[in-house]
Amino acid sequence: MSVEEQAALKTQSPVAIQKFFRQVLRGWKSAQEVVIEKQLEICKIQDFAKTPLLVRKLRVLQRLMDTVVWTHLKMDIVDIRRFYGPDAKIQNLFEHNIISHFESAQEYNQNDDVFALVSDLTLGIQHGDLLLIGETGTNTTIVEIKEGEKNSAVVEAIRQKDAGLTQKYDELIKNPDMKKQLERTVRQHERGKNTIQILTTGQGKDFDLKAERRVFNNDITNRFFRRELAECADEAASKGHATRLIESCGELLIAFGSSKNTQVEVENLIKGRDQNSVKLFNLSSMFLNATQCPPLFLQPLSDEHKYEVIIGNMRIWLAFYPRDFISQFSTENFQLRMVEGKEACRMLADNRSVHPLNFNNSLLEYSDGKGVSAPLLEGLFIRVPAFQVTPSTLVDMMQVQLGKLREYRRRS
């Protein structure tokens, strides 16, 4: 929905708004019914994961359902990333689980004001079995579905413990046959509660970093190169390939044809550059396979070009040139430098848990010139290839990070 459409919707009566969201939810429910039918056809095929065409079909179906989640969460990577880990693995598909969870979802979906999405149908949702989207799209809930007598006992013990009654929980934790199952379910339960807490309050725990997390609202005006991506795709469709320079430190390449031809074009793109520091991103692959990237169906490409990406006939690359980035944006109060050799190895080791962006064992460090510095992290930089945020917008984000670090040091 465009900004203008959102503004127009806000002027409508509550009854009109409810009618609109009910229509949206009905569409999502219908889409889920089609997707589950197609996914079940695939997962019934023995060793389907060994057939590239079937895997690609599955990815398209999963990213269709991811599109619902990204739309509901307003394309906000800060919220989306709560649903997957930094080393997210592609989950296995089990026919029984999908059917069972879909049956549970259908019970919720009898309510016109609720949409229950089956997590296993997506690529990116890795917490919970169902994602419940509530009335007018404002409420989000994670549901764990537990079947069997033991699971029911575990869920009831956790429910009572949340209510302050610990007797049943204490009994199960002392039972060797139940302890592991209870602990595993508790972890799932805590992650789910924490995810919703962060979505609603902006504060919670990061279980992977073992630290408290707080989501900041940054007053940054985002600038994008989405128009350049769309124009480059149009030109490539007529000429076979095309390039676009992005603020002198990034470059798009779009090519039609075989991967071999594309590889030649990529080599020509970075010819004469310091190839040890060039960072290449295969955007066409990211649009279909990367959980931290908006799905292909939300990218600024025409339907025809999206189809060409799906069948592998259109390949999109982004080259990022860090040394050009440094020369263009480094100032007295915002200093940029490449960290190499032993210093880079030490910095990688010290910051491994937060995933610095690695340029062939070199890092990009930014500082305020007064002793506050940080390495550029994957989680921050991903906005450039995934959302087509301009490098200058990335600089604004990095400066905000420096401000947070200064404030943290002041309080410490």
C-alpha cells in the first residue's frame, strides 16, 4: 500500500477500515490454501531437495507467504529479523506437520478479523507454528502447537508457571523423561514471548547475543536507488545487459541469458578494481533465498522481470567498492578506514558474535575521530543490497550508531 493510500485509509470510518482489512485477510487466507496445496505436492516427492527445479518452485511458494509477513510488518527489517536467527537454516518440510498446523490455522481463520499463517509455509518465520495477525492488522501473536499427552502436560505446566503456580512445573523438571522436552518447550515459549515483546514495546532479549535489546526509532530520511534498479532492468531487457553507478561507490549489473555470460559481465564490472575489497551481492538470489531480504514480489521490478528472475533468465548483481566509499564520505568528524592484516583478524575475533561485514578478511571501520569507533556490521549494511538504500543513507545510519555508542560510554 502506498503512502497516499495509507493516508486515505486513515480518513475512513472504523467500519470502512474493518471492511478493508477483512478483504485483505480473506485474500491472504485464499493464497495460503493455494500455497499449501502446491507445497504438499512438492514435499510428497521423494528426495525433492536434490532436484533444483523443485527447490526453486518451493522457494517461490515460501517467498509468496513471506510477502504476507513483510507486508504485515510494514517492510521493517528491525521487526522481521526477530523471527529468524543470524544463521537461519532452511527448515525441513514434513507433510504431517504442515497438515496438522494448517488444520489448526483453519480453526482460527473462521474469524473474519484474524489470519493464522502457517510458519512452515514461509522461509523466514522460524519461531512458532502459527503467526496470528489480528484485527486491522495491529496485533501479532506467535502460537506453538503441541500434540500428544506429554506435550499437553508440558504446555499446561508452562501456562500455570506463567500464572504463578509452579507445582506442576517443578514436578516435570525433576522427571528425567520430561526434563529435556520441558526445557526445549520453555525455550520456544520464551523466544516467542520475547519476539512479541520487542514488536510491541521495542525492548527485549537477544538470545543469540545473550544481551538486552532496545529498538531505537531513528529520524533518518531514507534515500533509495530503487528507480535505478527498475530502469536498469528495463535497459537490460532491451540490450541484454546494463549497469548503473550508485553514488560512485556501488554499481548495479543486470544481465539476461546464461550464468556463464553473466559471470563474464561481472568480471568486466570489477576489472581494474582491488578485487580483494570489492563486495559482490547476487541480488536475484537474495530476493528468492535470503530471509533478511524483502521477497522478490516486493522488489521494484515489473511482473515480467520478476518472472525472468524466477526462471533464472535475469540475474542481478550489486558491486560495492569500499575504498571509493571511504574517499567519498570520510570527513574529519566521520572517519572511515579499511582494517587489514592482523588487526582485522583481532577485530573479527572480538566482534564475531555481531557479524562484521567481511571484505576478504578486511573490515571497514568508522569513527567520530574522537575515540568512538565500530566495525561496519552485516546487519546494518544489508539495507543497501536488500532494500536498495543508498550509501549516503548508510552513512547517516552509521553516524546514528556512533551517537548510541557515545551515549553508552557516557552512561558507563
